[in-house]
Amino acid sequence: MNLLTNIARAGYDFLSLPVMAQISDGLLMRRFTRLAQAAERRIEPAGSWPKVTVVVPVYNVERYLTLCLQSLRAQQYPNLNVVAVNDGSTDESASILETFKDKMNLNIVTQKNAGLAAARNAGVKAIKSTDYLMFLDSDDALAPGALHKLVAMITKTKSDFVVGDVTRLKGLTRVKRVDTRALFKQGSVPATTFKRQPNAVLDVTAWNKLFDFKFYKAAKISFPSMYFEDMSEMTRAYAEAAHFDILAETIYLWRVRTEGARSITQQKSDEIKLNDRIKSLREIKKIIELAIKDDRATNANMDAFRARIVAHDRKLYREEVENIDEMFKSLLS
């Protein structure tokens, strides 16, 4: 690497230090608090907006949970319901949830620890009625204005869901999510399909999507109890949707943890997680094969899937796991 590259790398590493994450969170909290306070002074009937329910799975995230919930208050969205599922937390997460009950329309579901997939499913089950559904991981945050932008687009197009762009937070750094850039570089696209958007397979996380709840229920989306539980179900959502929207604006702030326990996506050497990723990818391949048979996809979708494996999934484990090429070989055939 040349001198400028080394300097840039050193600067990035410095801004990614754990202390920088604390500074970043402090700045975000100040912004979210100002927006939340402004929303409290604004009188706007909830019934004038479609109801949005956000499901937040919670497990031992006392370090991040307050910022996450404050980002929801900062949305200034008048018809918002939040379902927080306390998945057997042993830290102060439950206490933090209680402090927000009087600040927002918050329903707390408490269960024994069963994992992220079960917590998401439990949150959906607890919904009595809603127009739209979204997921938010409790160590992340919604970007200001996200819900208004998502709702504005989906109510105009009447699509089954809308997928929005993501910015990665690491310390004080802000970088657009790298592995999905090919999907969003075309700009916002209303009412499109899986067949027309092969690169949709690059974005199969549950948390940057706003679903029409009727579609979500009709598609019988349910997360399996495994790691990377959302990958196959989100692919199925693309394939089964009559139309979906692409919103090429940051609506979700995805945290890369720089302190404490790493998130699931940051853990690369765990054999169980690797096997679950491969299992999810196999299921995605089956979904695409079936969609091709039903004329809901083409060979371009399968090509995009294979390109994703080479550029992203396999690459994640290249330095961590021996014989990684052999493990992914069947998926590329």
C-alpha cells in the first residue's frame, strides 16, 4: 500500500476505536433526543397515518438499547407501535425497557431465552393489528425520518414491502453497506420484481424492510431457529412479492460492535454459524430454482446468487477456515 492508503487506513482504525463508538453514540443520542422532544411538542392525530409496528428483539444489550429505542422516538411518526421482546436478558435490558413504557407506545413481551429467530416470531405473534411491520435489532438504530420515507413510498406504490439502504456504524466512521451496493446504485425503484432485480439476493437481512402486514402474514414468513435465520425467508419474500420497492436512501444504522461481545455477523470462526450460513444459502438456491420454474426469476437471479457467494459469503471465511472452497463448491454448481 502507498503512503496515502496507509494514512487513510490508520485514520479509519483510529476512528473505529471503542472510545469513538461511545462518542458516536453520545452524538447520536443528542440528535435523537432533540427530535423526540420536538415530536412531543407537535400535535398530530395518529389516525392520519398508517399504523407501523416495529419488533425489537432484546437480549443483553444494556450498552445499546437506550440509543435504539430513542431512535424510534426520534422518528416523529405519530402512529407507531413498538413490540420489544425480552429474550431472557440477564443484564439491565429489562429495566431499560420499563423506562420507555411511558415515553412511547411500547408493548414488552418477556420470554425465556430462545434466540433471535424465536424473539422475532414472538414479536410478530404479539401484534394485534397493524398496517406495516418492521424489524429493528436492539444494538442498531433507525435513521431519522426513516419511517416517514418508507411509508410514503409504500403507500404510493401499494407494493408488498420496501427495502431501504443501510449505513454501517463503526466508531465514528459512517460507510454505506458494501455488500448491497449493486442493488442501490441504480437509485430508488418503485414497484419492481425479483425477476427484474437479480441483485435483490444481495440484501436478505430482515431489518431494513417495511412490510405490508397482510403480505407478511399471507406469505407465512417465519424465521427458523438457526443463525442467519432471515436470509432464506427474505429471499422467499422477494420471490413471492407481486411487487416491492427499492429506496436508495439510508433508513437503517447498522452497528459494527467494537467492544464487548461481537454480533452474529461479526463471528466468523464459529463452526455452527458457518454451517448455518451454508444451510441458509442452500435454501436460497432452492427458492431461486423454484422461482425460475414458476417464471418469477431467470438465470440472471442464479448468476447473482453465485456472484454473491464468491464476493461475500465465501470471502468472509477465507482467512478463518481451511478448505472453504470445498465447503461452498456445491452452491456454485
